[in-house]
Amino acid sequence: MKKIFETRLEAIDWIADNVENEGQFEAVREKLLFNYIYSGTYFIDTDEMKEDVVMRDQED
């Protein structure tokens, strides 16, 4: 599912409320920035977010 935000601050607040730790926050924030650079829209693909977070946690 794609979650679209009006502003970067709105997106950052949402990310902070929906991750479990700082590593996850950084990973999702970077994805948000990447999406904005290439599309001009602040959005997070929540399905992709879960995959990235699980992969990062398993590496630790």
C-alpha cells in the first residue's frame, strides 16, 4: 500500500510513529527521500517498508 504525505514533516512524524527503532527510522526516511527525488511526491510503500525493515533487522 502506498502512503502519500503532503509535507516532509508529516511523513517524518508518520515514520517515527510506525517504526520500532532508530535503524528502521533511518532506512524508511532514506526511502522517503529517494521517492521524493525521483517522483516529486513524499510517499512510502508500506509493503516495501516492512521488507526493508525485516532485512535490516536480520543482518544485526
